[in-house]
Amino acid sequence: MDSTPLWLPVQPHVLKYLHKHVGTAYFLSENDPFGILLFQLLRRPVRDKRRDEVIKKYQKQFTVHYGLYDPKKFGLKEPTGKSVYQFNKFCRGLLFGELHAYVELMVDMGNAATYAIETFMLKYDLREEDVQFDTLARSWKRYLKTTKALRKRERAAHLSAGGQLKQLTKDLRALPLPGVPGYAIPAPPAY
């Protein structure tokens, strides 16, 4: 069994996020989302020449110990540029998802969004050289814009369906009952 760890290139803010969630000594596991993705990316590496430069761009290294997974036995290969990119994109998506949930909760509790983003950065020990405050703030604004538009669309669809139902009910009440000449269903009382 190979005891040499895998050094995976990551972005600085992704490294801090991973250290916060899985610690500095991570052992490959299929019991968490990071391990499941890594296991699949190492078993079937995806090749893309455009992403091969990614390995050189990322300054930080995340240490992954194979643990009980023997690379030869399980067919684990070296990560490619595309698999490193996909892993970073996955972790970054989780980080921003947590940011959005955290800021939304803090804003619902009456705090300003800028304060919530600053406390999120403190929580994960993120500095301006890791990820800029403006990047997080723009991400929050985009999230807010899309959720507002989605809620507005849902509300409009609901109201239009309700309006259609009211009109259909009104039209049906105006129709006479079959077999009873001149009889129509009375309208419900208005409250």
C-alpha cells in the first residue's frame, strides 16, 4: 500500500474552506461529498488540454491521504488539470452556497449584508488575498437578484392560475344546470 499523500492544487479560499470542514489531514473517504467526488475524479480522470494550466495557477496544496484505498488496487490515477478544476469548482460552489445561506439568515435577523459577509470571512479566516470582499458581495447580490426574480415568477404564475380559476368558476356558475330550465347556481356570499 502506498503511503505517499496526494498533493492537490487548490485556490487559497478553497483550502481554508476544506481545512475548516475536513481538517488538515484528510483521508480519502466515500462518506463525505469531497471524498466521493475525489474518488471518482481519481478513478476516471477527465482530460481537457484547456484546463492543464490550472494546476500551475493554483498556489495552495490540499493534502489527501489515501488511507485504506490503495491507488493500484482501486485504480486511482494522478489528477489532471480538468479534475483539479472540477474539484475546485465543486468546493467553491459549496463555499458560496454557505455564504448565501449565512448572509440570508443574518439579513433576516436584521443585520446588514456587508456585516454578514465580513463575519463570514472571519468565520473561515478568509483574507482579501484569499478572496476579495467585493467578489463575495457581488455573488450575494447576484444570488439575491435571481431569488427575487424566481419568487416573483412563482408568485405571478400562482396569481395567474388563481385568476384563471376564479374566471372559470364565474363562467360555470352562469351556466344553467342541465335538465332544470332557467336555474343557475347562486353566487357565494361576499364577506
